[in-house]
Amino acid sequence: MLLTTTVLCGWLIYVTSHDYMEEQRQTTRPLILALLGAVAVGATWIISQEFRPGLGRRLARARLPFALACVFVAAACLWAYAVRPVHDRTESLRAEWSWSLRWLVDWFGIVLIALAVGGLLLLLRRALRSDVVAAALVVLVGPLAVIYLWEPHVAPDQPWAMRRFLPVVIPGLVIGAAVALQALTRVACRCSERRIRIPALLIVVGLTVATLVPSALAAGSLVEARAQHGALAAVKTLCRRLPDDAAVVFYRASHLGSEMTQTIRGFCEVPTAGAPTRPNLDITSLRRAWGDADRTLFIVTTSPRQIERETSGNARVVVHLEIDDRYAPQRTYRVRPRRFEPQPREVWLMRMAPTR
């Protein structure tokens, strides 16, 4: 079943996202190799238990190897949390990735992360005892968690980009924490003396609450978070001001072209293009070419004065818009966002004088 599901999902990804996967191959290839390797190891271990069932039990009963594995995992987590983070101010995003474990702690709380690690170690012990479900969880969650924590390719101020952790890592953490709480509950219930059993159960209840509260508090600050608030109104205004024979180019507008080119094309039903800033665009030739196609050239920009200089005054402002983006999360690199930090943008729609 594990192999069948992996092959089916791999085929669906190849069919639906081949071009994207190829474009992002430097990021996706290690993940694919890790996933295939993990599935191969898990399948090999599960199949081997059918022919040599005593091997896993012997490994599970050997306390020293498992104890060493626990010590190694604990030391690795402590290193990733306390030693790995780069404290020097730097503009390198790769340096900020060194804080990735602290991101998860900041989002979900230290209690949940600690319980999750302990729970995954318990699942590893069960996997050695021929538990197929535990083996599948360990071989899938472990390698992918390590890869994403090492190179998350994301910043903590992008909660929607937590999708990198969402399919496997976050569910694995939740399952691991649940397994650890279940094990602690069993230990507490086995206490024969009431004066010990009741405080032990209260401790388990406290740990359960401590796994839920930090996540709720972290999410609470982003309940009203929105991306590019005011952009929809700006797009509708642009569509109203653009005639049917318009052709739109986004020029010298930073990320504006990549964000709005397809949007204006779909909403306004006019041809659009994002122009590179280097080398300089020959706007006069572009205006002439669209004029020959019976279309009027419009320019969307964040630098209207520069456009006026480059066109020798042949471009005039049609409308000036502001995207307030008032509900944008705070932009941070080492901790989760705790408030809104608006990033307003001003946009001008300019009309080129038609060729004669």
C-alpha cells in the first residue's frame, strides 16, 4: 500500500506539475529523493519483518542502541535550537533559515515540539517491533522534517507558505505529540496510589493544554491577515479606465508586473506584458507596434515621472491608485509575525499618445 500510494502520487505530481517541478528542481529534487529513499527503506523494513520477524524485536529489546538514538536526537534538537541560529545581522536568507526550528517553536510552543520528538522516538521503537503504521510514519516524517528544517526556503512571516511543512511535518508533529501524551497517560493510570495518580493525570492535562494554547495565540494575531488588501478595488478601477482596444505594459514597477500581469489580462480582457527594466524598453517603438495593431498602449508603473521623461511627455496619467495593504503580517525573519505591518503601494495608469 505504501509503495502503491507513493507511485500514484508521484505520477499525479509529474502529470499536473511537471513544468513547475522542473523549474524548481534544485529545491524539489532533494525532497523527491528523500521521499523515495524513505519509502524504499520503510518498505524494505516492513517486508523483512515478514521473513525475519525476530530481528526487529531484538533491536527493540536492546536498550543501549535505542538510548543512544534518543541521546543523538535530543542533542541534534538542542544544537538546532541553541547553537545553529546565526545571530549576526545579515541580508542572507540562508542565514535566517538557521532559525527554522525556533520558527516551529514560536508557532507551536516548546511543549508540543518536545512531546512530538519524544512521540516520534516511541513510534521508532514500535516500528522496530514490527508495527507497520509506526514504521510508515517514522520513515516519512523523519527525513522530510530534517530536509525542510535544514533548508525551508521560506520565512516565518509567510504563514501561507507553511504549506512546506503542512503535508507531512506538521501532521507528524501532532501525531508524535499525541503518542507521547497517550504514553504519559498510561503511565499515570498505572500508578496504584491515588495521591500519585491524580497529580500525574493533572500534569498530563496541563501538558495537553500547553500544546494547544501557543498555537491558538500564534494564529490569533493573524485572524484578519490579508494579502494585498485594496488590490481588488484597484484592479476593478483599472478595468473601468481601460478601453477595449487597450494594450497594457508593466514597466519599472518592481514586483508589480509579476503580481498583476495575469490579473489585469484576466479581469480586464486586454493583452498585457511585464517589461524588463534592463535593458531600457523602447516605449516609442512599442507604442508604434501596438498602434499598427489598432490598439492604444497603456503603462502601469510606480514611477510616473520617469515614464514622462523617457517618453518625452507623450504619456499622461489616467488614474492614480493606492493599495493600502493594511492587513499585511509583520515582515520578520527569525520569529513569527505578531502584528500587522502595512506595505502600501502607489500605482499609476498612464496612456501613451496614439501614433499619427
